[in-house]
Amino acid sequence: MASLQGKVISITGAASGIGLATARLAGERGARLALGDIQAEPLQKVVGELKAQGIDVIGTVLNITSNEDVDNWIAATIKHFGRLDGAANIAGVTTKEAKYPHLAEVSNEEWEFVMSINTTGMFYLLRAQLRLMLPGASIVNASSGTGLFGRPGMAPYSASKHAVIGLTKTAAKEYGPKGIRVNAIAPGPIKTPMLARVYGETKEESKPNEESKPKEDLKPMSTIPLARFGESPEVATLVAFLLSDDSSYITGTTRATVTGLLGPPRFWQPASSRKSTYGYLPAGQELEGEAGSPRLGLTPAQKLAAAEARRLSQAQKRAQGQLHRAGIEAQKQERLRKKRVA
């Protein structure tokens, strides 16, 4: 078990989902916590819950799109605790209006809303933290499986989470020589309020011990070996490890939380952009992918086109080989002719 005993950890998005699970776990493992979230009442409830367990914790209503708010929060954390040993930058959004249009239909407002929180907000957090952290500190940034693969109907979210990985890698290289580690996590489908909004669900988050298997009609999860949604505490365990000294030689990495996830899951298209309520494809139906892709099912027409492309490529290679051999033979005959003339 990765110990966080005595470490001062800041956590954004701490009022729900992965941020909440991380706050609970970090507190259990001995960390002193500075929690930030834009949701005032849920945040106050979490702070009260942790204080009742004897955990040293403070909470701040935080808007990460304001660089002033972020700078003041980090400064207040250090003033209160004396230092900042780690940060879990979890806060993020998928969309503004729970609509998932394709890229050409994305409004400026939607793009700016998502990017301002997921990318610009992350930049503000990293900048404020790195200015004041000391050697031995560790930062964990929340990207997403969508930060590794594009998603239909999620252009702003996908772009913002790709950007988180870029910021993470750059910060790791810039501040590694100073002894500060920076890593990212890329959660797959985790049972959180955010996932519920994406898939059109309305039920509450499951409890840590609650079974999280999909319904019978939602089982075609061919790219996820465990065939179930993940739980927030499972991701929190990874965050705690990356914040701890147990990961002292790990930096600049992006850690996916779905082992064996080899390609874009077929069900990861928002519910509002397709007929399936939960964002899954019907059993037996495969998502159309790029021709030749070994990870996505192809339509019959795509299979024929791919086969024809391979046949033409092979024929072209044979023709090129024949021309090459003919050229060599012509050069040989020319040399023999010159010898006979001489």
C-alpha cells in the first residue's frame, strides 16, 4: 500500500467522482489535504466527513478557469500547511450542454467552455504548483481514454484531454531535473456523475463494493477484458501510487486504468449522438473504422476495398520488380556488346 503519511496534497474536483475517491483514500493513507471544487455544498460535506475521521483538511470553492483563484488557492494551501508535496488535478468536464455534435457543428461557446476548464485550467494549476513545489513533489493530471483515442461527437473533450498529456510530458521534462515528477492518468469508463451524463444515465454513483457489471443487453465490450465499468476508488489507488514515494522513478507517463484496452471501445460514443441509450452499439454490430485497422470491425464494402488495395499494391510491386530485372539485363547486354565491338 502506497503511503502518503504526512504529505500535503491538493486535489481538484474533490466533491465527486474520482476526485472525491482520491480525497478519501489520500486521507486514509495519512495525507493532509487541500480540497478544491466549484460545487460549494458537496465540497463542504466532504470536508466535514473527512474532518470527522480526524483528517487534517481544508476546502476551498475553486474556479480553475480563473488564474487568480488558482494562484490564491495554492498560496493559501502553502500558507496553511507550510508546503505542497503533491497535487491531483482531477477537475474536468465533458460538455457544456450534454450535446455531442460532430466537429463541424461544435459551437465556439462549447469549445471555449471545455477547453477553458480541461486545458487552460490545467495549465493554471500546473503553473501555480510548479512555481512553489520543492524537490520530491509529485503531480498527477487527469486525462482520459479519450485523450488517447479520438471519439465521435467529443472533439472539444478529446482535444482537451490530448492537451493534458502534452502538458504533462513537457512539465515532466522541464521539472524532472528539479526533482519534481509529473504523470497523467487516462481513465476508461469509470462510474462517476460525468459518465452518467455522457451515457444518458441518471442513477447515483455506485458504492465501492457495489457490483458494476453492465446490463445483459449492454455486454459487447470487446476491447475491455474485465467487461465492466471501473469504480472511482480503483482509479484513486493509481493516483495515490503516483503521488507516493513508491513511484519515485516514474515521470512523464500516462497510465491507463483499463488494462488490455488496445483500441477505441466500440461503445464509447455519446448516447445523444446515436440511438443506443447508453452509448453502446447493439450486440453484433461493429463500429466502422479506417480501412485496414486491425482493431475495428470493417463493413463488407470496406473489406472489399481493403482487399483490392492490397491486390493492386502487390501487382505494383511485381511490375516494379520486373522492370528492375529488365533494366539489369539490358545493362548486362550493353556491356557484352561493347566488349564485342572492342
